[in-house]
Amino acid sequence: MPHAPAPSLEDIQAAQVRLRGHVHRTPVLTSSALNALTGAQLHFKCENLQRSGSFKARGAHNAVLALTDAEAARGVATHSSGNHGAALALAARTRGIPAHIVVPRNAPQAKLDNIRRYGGLLHLCEPTQQAREAAVAAVITANGARLVHPYDDPVVQAGQGTCALELLQDVEDLDLLLAPLGGGGLIGGSAVAAKSVRPGIRVVGVEPEGAADAVQSVAHGVITPVMKPASVADGLLATIKPSTFELIRTRVDAVVTVPDAAILRAQRLVWEILKLVIEPSSAVPLAALLEARVEARAAQVGIILTGGNVDFSACAARPKRSAPP
Amino acid sequence: MPHAPAPSLEDIQAAQVRLRGHVHRTPVLTSSALNALTGAQLHFKCENLQRSGSFKARGAHNAVLALTDAEAARGVATHSSGNHGAALALAARTRGIPAHIVVPRNAPQAKLDNIRRYGGLLHLCEPTQQAREAAVAAVITANGARLVHPYDDPVVQAGQGTCALELLQDVEDLDLLLAPLGGGGLIGGSAVAAKSVRPGIRVVGVEPEGAADAVQSVAHGVITPVMKPASVADGLLATIKPSTFELIRTRVDAVVTVPDAAILRAQRLVWEILKLVIEPSSAVPLAALLEARVEARAAQVGIILTGGNVDFSACAARPKRSAPP
């Protein structure tokens, strides 16, 4: 089955116009301390400060705002480990339409709260791919809702690509762009945007060692899922699809992996030094630099910090002073 | 003894020019979720993202950069519970001069690390006001260093005032400006800047209930220290001085207090919703809104988030997933 065509630069530019006033133009931060640690000039695009707490707001809004009124009236639906679900709920609320969100029962509480906060209609299911797809199919059949896939959709990919487009508008001389790689929608859209406006830029995706389906797939030339993906970076466990595999093969220069321990170290550095709350999935690109999995010495490096939805209730300790709340 | 003259708007504007390229122009963030919780339109000036992790970088750089070469050569000195010390160390390093920082032995580890990271020369002392002042005097006698007081200095106050000036340049129609109140340097400089460029604005300082010397002093018409100040907001325990008391009496519309429990609640909301790491001292203005200590309904409200230097080592729990590192 042929997959949907890749988004073009024009699609991403159109998304940027469509998203104006609906999502934040997030700041780009720098840190001399983190530059010193990595030997590169780092530019952090802060999508943890994005509406709904992650870059997923871009793709979700682009998809919802592109619907005709007749399509929109029947609502939208998706399955999501969390961030895309919250983003779609927010986008649907903006348009005054229902959002049906299928979520595995074991998703972090903070992510479920986020979806509820934006008025999403939660449908809990068993935490298997099969159960999720069956539950979404049932919701779509019952309501006539439109599926907005988290990443296997060129409209969603174009929305995610606006993040890299903005970053390159703010920092024109990037040599290297690093982004986390889960299902591949962000790296795919980012690569189209970045290579179009700055052809010489290197684009590298980073995934956890425990969910290295993209690395395996590139090596084998065919999509090669990881059977039981596991990582602290719980937003990066999805498997790439033909549409994102094609973008990765043709537009992304390399995919590298990092171990969980490095992800947690990088996350802590961002909290301590950048003063930003990020979830583990956001920390994988910095982890790749700290572990020297990517050559970046003296380079201008863009890093997408993808999200900040963290479950604070999991931090049991109530410290005495000056410590995390 | 007459105290130093208050900084003027011109002093603050000159500081803004002097600081360019040395401190960040920090972003201003908004959150529809926090607006809904408070019934106001909140604009957060993110000084936790400032160099050295707090707004103190402004006053310290302004003081260091204003020294003549001959003055600068002998170095600078201060006593500080942490943030001003780190900021002064950073400013001194910029100019290539020594910074002698007297710090009480019980200061949080993260704050000591911050000072060392910037090359400050640490002088540990007992945690009493008397011991701190004696230690600073000894350092100054021994080295000929110039004292840069954390707040009792119009050059430092002018530097801190640049923060409110920037905020009002970015958000012109503020009705109300809220800032934490410790020694009074930030609220003093902020009030001069804000009232000068927007005469109708209300400026309100917020202090912890356990360190309410400014509220007491305003009530009694004379500086009235709290004998044993105590609060989770450990950056706000200092006592106001004649120079800052004068600014508070003449330029600040009100000073209100908040309990520690409300401070911790507000801090957690900022971590969870704004995705910003802030220290408890930064959370007092939002706490005042949530506790209805300030009338702000439907108002455009500027809030200075003053710093993000948090001691993560105090958080003993190593959570399983998606939780603070």
C-alpha cells in the first residue's frame, strides 16, 4: 500500500501561518555551562513551554484546523501515550469539537490529567498496540470521528516541522539539528523544513537503546520493530511507519541511540542548569552529545526539547527546603 | 546617617544599555491554565532563565561593569545566601577580577556549586548576620576589594530595575506588577522603573509570613526586623535597609504576606504547568494571587519569577519513570 506523500516546505510554511495565534512561538535558550560541557554552541528550542506541554500541539492543531466544517463536526479521535492526546484535546476544544482519546490504562497520571484538563473524552484500554487500535476503530465507527494519527499523517508531520522552521528563523547558522525519534513525525517534519531552508545542515535523530526500531530499520532497509520497547523515555516507544521511515531514509543523516542512564543524566542537567522541566524523552539529544554519539565539536547545534509533562506525584520525597516541590 | 540616593529611571535605562550582551533578555511566558486559576492575565518574566539562575545577575553586572579599572583590579566582595554570590562571581569573571563570596556554612549545596562554577572565591562563615558582616569586613581589609551589597546599593537596585523595564517594554498594558520582597532591592528598582514608564501601575511586594519585616516596617513606620526569620523561601530572609525601606514606602503600593504552604503549592504549579524550575522564593507572588491576598481580577499582571537555583540532591527519591530526575 503506498503511503501518504511527504509534506513539502510549502506545507510546513502553510502550517506556520495556520498555527499563528493557536500555538506559542517558543523561546530558544542557550547556556554557556552546557556549551562548555559539550564543546558545541547549543540552541534549545523549548517545546516543553509549548501549549499542552509539548510540540504535539503543532501537529494536532494543524490537523484540526485543516478540517472542513463538516469533517470537524464529527470530532476527532486518536490513540496516544499522552502528549498527542492532550494536544489533540486542546486543538479540538479550540474548534469546539469533540476529541476521543484512547489511552492505555498504565499511562502516567499527569498525562491523563492533561487530557482531561483540555476537555478530551478519555477511552482507557489495555496497554497493547492491538487493544489501542481496536479501541480507536470502535470509537471511529461509533462517532464518525476523524482519526488524527500521532505521526503517520503528512498534515501532522507538517505541523511538527514548524518547530524546526521557527528555530532556523531564529538561529540561521545551525550546522546540526538534533531531535528525539519515536514514531518519526517530528524528525521527519523537522528534516524537511531544515534541509529545505538550509541544505547543508545535518539532521540527526536520537532514540533510546531500548526502543531502537529506527536504527534497526535503517540498518536492515526495512521497518524492523522492537518487540518489547522499554525506556525511561516513555514518549519514544512507538514504532515508525512507512511514511516516517521514508522521511528518515531520505532526509535524515543519521539515527543514533543512547542508554537510559545517559538520558536521566541529561534530563537532570537541563533541570539544574537550564531551569526547565523536561520529560525524559526530551533529554535524548543532549544525552547523545554528552555520550559523544554525535560529532558536534565547535558546531552550532539546534536541539528540540520536545515536552515537559512530568508526573510529580511519583516524587514521593517532600524535601525540607529549596528542592523540587 | 543618610542613605544613598534612590536610582532614577535614567539610572535604570543606563543599566539596561550597560548590561546588553552580559545578561539575557529573558522571555515572558503566559499560561491559559494559570490565568483560569487566578482570574487574571498573567505575564511571567522568567528570571529563573537568567544567567547564574536568577535576576541577581542584573544588579551584580551593573555594579561590576560600573567600576573604574583601578577599582575593579582589587576585586569585589559580598555576603550572600547564594544567588547574589553566584551572580557576582559570574560578573567578576566577565571582567577578569576576583570575587570574594562570604557564604553561611548551611547554604544549599546547589548555591555553593553555582558560586564555584563561576570561579568565585568562597569564604564560609557561621550562619549569623554578625559572622557574615565580620567575615566580609575581614576580606575587604585583606584584599582591598569593593563591597557589592546584595541590595543596599543604588547601582545594584538600578540593575534589578531593568527586569521590570524589560517586562513593560514587552507587555505595555500591565495593571499590576508583583515581585518577591527579601531585602527590597528588586521591588525597589522595579517600582522606580514601573511607576516611571507607566504611572498608573500598581506595584505590590510579597514576602513570606515567616519573614515579614517589610510589612511590619511599613505598619510601624520604622524598620522592624523579624528576629528569627524562617521560610521555605530561603532567598527572602534578609532584612530591608534604609535605602530599600524608603523605596518601599514611597514607590510600592502594598506589601502582602503568604504562608509557606501556599508558596510550595504555587511552586509546584509553576513546575507542573509552566514547566519552569523555580525556587520557592520565586513562587510567592503567584501564591499571593492564589490566596487572594492581592486584588487582581481581570487585570493584566506582571510577575517576576526571580530564580531557579534548586538543590536537586535534596530529592532523595529516584522515581521509576517520567518523574523529576
